[in-house]
Amino acid sequence: MEALFISEIGRTEIRQVETPTPGPGEVLLNVRHVGLCGSDLNTFRGLNPLSSLPRIPGHEIGGVIAETGIGVPQALKPGQSVIVIPYTACSVCSSCRAGRVNACRYNQTLGVQKNGGMSGKLVVPHDRLIINEQLPKRHLALVEPLSVGFHAVARGSVAPGETVVVLGGGMIGVGAMLGARARGARVIAIEISEAKRADLLALGAERMINPDQEDIETQIADLTNNLGPQVVIEAVGLSETFRSAIDLASFGGRVVYVGYAKSEVSYNTSLFNLKELDILGSRNATRVDFEAVIDFLSSEPNLAERLISKVFPWRDADQALAYWEHHRNATFKVMVELPDGG
């Protein structure tokens, strides 16, 4: 079968690889749609310390069951459409023992630490699948990235009527905005790309503030009667946005970091104490988050298409990452569609 590899920094190519077969407890999928994530782009750019080359990217996966191995529950049958939960859990580390398997110390995410779904067929453990016959096929690949934002919202315990500021209008930030909206919160987006303004407002942000054109703190103060937002979610991964989250949060507020800062961050830590902030990390997502996203997309069937910026057919898959790198400011999700049958 064919698979797309990031073969070296800045280069992708389609190669022939051996077709996998499912072992006990495993399921063979015909991969139909794969979304590209910021981690894939960073691997392509040589900026992902968690990944090595060559690597098959892709952990945002929708597919169809082709075959099941011995011991797979009878509820999973060939022909069913499924969403892949792309993380692993060791069951022995402290996070797993506490039931927080999304933060497994030894997690290996498809497409990052191990080869991913950008291939005709993929074998996964049966417990990493969610059956879904309701969503359109290509919308299945949107569930994982949105679930990361939904998980950040859950970590922040967002409640109805609260004001949530989301730093970053990429796909993870959009997931946080939609997750906050689903909980009845008011959403303010901070994003530098004017090309995304209309879409972010259509997706439910009350306002979009461009920090290159406006003073964020002044605008947020005006929008919150000088109280500040109860929750700030950082989904950019820059030192300045990490600090900005602390500055913007209200007294008694919560800050959730879902972005990864690429360098060390220096703080005036007095605000941690004076505001008595809850500062939370957020990693990956849980099955509950996936199910919340599925329910949300099912309730708003026209929303998902607005998030899909471009779909590459498999024959052009080797162009997808380069395209995204050159169109980042106007892009939410770049997706690859594989032929029916793998």
C-alpha cells in the first residue's frame, strides 16, 4: 500500500509500505480522511522535538473498519465508520492510575512518536475507536483536533455566563471557542490574522481582537467592565501569550495552557498570588471530550464545513504540508482524502 512520509525537513513523499494485518484485539481500518495538525507541520519544519524522521504523519483520522482481529468485541464490524483516538496509555504511570489517561507519561501519539494515519490502511487497538455513522465522513477527522480545545474548556471548568478569552484562532483555539460556547459562555478571540475574522465571528466569538492593531488589555477591560475574563485559554504557544494570559485573567480567575511554549517564559509571579489564579495545563483529550464534540457537530451540521479550508486528494497528498505552511494565516484545517477502500 501507499503511505505519505515526511522524509526529511521540508520534504514529503509517497512510498510503498507493507500492508498491516490486525493482531488480537486490533482492528484494520481503511483510512478515508486525515487532517493535518500543527504537530505535523512542526515535524515537517524540523521543529517537533517529540518526533523523528522519516515519519508517517497524521493523528486526526476518520476511517472504515476493514477487518477485525481475534478478541475484538462483536459491536465492531467491517463497514462501520469510526473515529480514531490516537493516544496510548500505559496504565501504570501516575496519570493513568489517577484516571487521567490523556496525560499518560509514556504516551505515544500516532503521527508524532509513532507512524500515523496518512496511509491506505492502519491497524489500531479496538479500544481506540469510536463508531459514528451519523457525521459526514470527512467530518470524522475534525473530532480529534476540536476535542483538544473542548478538553481545555473542561480543564478550566467553564460555566454558563462566564467570559472566556481564547488566545489563538487556529484549530485548537477554535475548539476551545466552540467548547466554551457549548457550555453557554461568552467568547472573545485574540487572533492576529484578519483573514480569519469573519469565520471566528461566525463560529460564535463575540469579538475578535487583533493584538497587532489594538491594545488587548484595554479592549478586554472595556468588554468586561474592568473585571477581566473568568477564564483565559492559551492556544498559541509563545512566551508573550503565556504571559498575556496571566495579565488578562480576572482576580480569582483560571488560566489554561494548551499551547506549548517554544522557549522559557519569565513571569511577574506576584499576579499568581494577588489574583489567586488557578493555573492549569491541558493535554490531548479524553473519550468524553470526543463524545462532546460529536454531539456538538451533530447539533450544528453546517459548522464543520466552515472549518475545512482545503481538501487534497491522495494523489496530491505530498503537497499538503507545503501548502499549509504557505497559507497559515487563512487556514483552519487542511485535510487529505484517500480513495474508498484504502
